[in-house]
Amino acid sequence: MSALSELFESLATRTWNDIGDADRLGFAMGETSITDFHMRDLFRAKLRGIRIRQAKGLDEARFGFDWEWWLGARDSWIRYSVQAKKLSQGTGKYDSLRQPVGKGPGAPQQIDVLDSFAQSQNSIPLYCFYNHLKNHVTARDGWNCHCEFDLTQLGCTLAPLHEVRVQHKAGETKTFTALHYKKSAIPWRCLFKCWGLPWPSLGPGGPFYPFDYVVRPRRLPQFLTPEATENEGELPAGGYHAIELPSQYYDSQLGGYPKRIAVFDFEQMEF
Ligand SMILES: [Zn+2]
């Protein structure tokens, strides 16, 4: 198993335990805090090939979604646009699944901002769910990985936006089961371990093209290459390599953009 899938497995286990322990202690961990901890730990892991960036100087209320991930090697990259949602321990539902971006009656829903961005930029829109479940029968019902059942790997799961849309509608059930009964809702480590088609340029045993998308190879934008950043691996004052987002890569009809960017450069990793 690669160090990358191990890292994602450890983040999922921690998320599962953190949400459960916070609930037992009487407070709720927000999805933003959890995502920030993930960014910190991706940075801390100091794995070759992981590069993280933070969008600079943008109005927080206008951010469309949480993360952008670039996965790939050489001239073959996939871009994911990712929105995180936490399972509320109080209600057992994803309470903030329906959420407007901005204020006022005309404010678009987050899911539409994400969808619009993905269409404009030809990225793959995903939901990332942060979970803890008291009922382990429910957990087994939501296990869509080909590998042996592993409870805490459900701490962080992914589902493609088009599958989430049905449950997103007002009045639809927003429980873990409702969002995980489709086979395409998987633990996030599966991206790097066990799900989909092998990455063509890296051969068997490598990471996977998930979610049944036919992926057209694309280049990594210059501003995300190692050459674009001096002192790779050093955390400068003020954040995770805070950068201005080049407009040609962050233009969309509804004006959303990611707050954080993570690059996973497989060429620099061992599988
Ligand atoms: Zn899997």
C-alpha cells in the first residue's frame, strides 16, 4: 500500500474518532475545522508529491467550495472540485447539505455553484462527507469499497455531485444511508487504493481513475508545478503558500472558487 493511501486512511480514522469524541464531550466539530486539520496534516506528512495552496485575499463569504484536488502525473491530470459536509450527530443528517452561497433571496445554492464551476472548468465535482455513526449496521449498509469492511474508513467518504443532487432537494432524506446507498459513494482512500481503473501511465498497483469518468489527459497549470514555488515544503508566514488564483482557471458563471488547493503528483510518489 502506498504512503498516500495510508495517509488518507489515517485522516479518515481520525475524522471518525474526532466527530464521535467531540459529540461525547458535548460539542460539534464543524466541517471547516475538519478540512483545515486535513490540510495541516497533508502538509505535515511531508510526502513527496503533495503540494498545498491556499487562495489569497478573497472574500471568504464568496468562496464557492472547499477544496480543489489535482491528481496525476506528467501530462495526465484529473481536477476535482470538492465540497465537504459533516454528518450532524444531533440529527443524524447532513444538515448543511442545502446551503446558499452569499446572502439574499437570489443567492445560489452551493451545489449549483460547484456544478457551474465544474462545467466551466471541466473538473469533476465531488461531495466529501465527514462521518461518525453510532449504529454499525447502518455503517455496513453504506460500505461500497471492494476491500474488507473497515468501520473508521467511513470517516471520510466521497460521492459524485450528480448522485448527491437527488438527496439535495428540499424535503428529501439527508441521512448517511440516503447518501451512501449508491455504489459510487466510497471511502476517500479508495481514490488511491482500490477503486476504478488503473492510472494508465503508472501501471498496475498505482492509483485509480474513479467515478467512471472518461478522463481526457490535461496538463497541470504552471502555477501548481513544483517549479512555481520556491522552498517547497516550507510553510511561510500567513498560510499554506497563499496564492492569487489565475483567472483563466477559476472563471465560472456563478463565480465560485475553491478556498484550498491540493496537488497529488504521482510521478514523485512510489506505489
Ligand atoms: Zn475501496
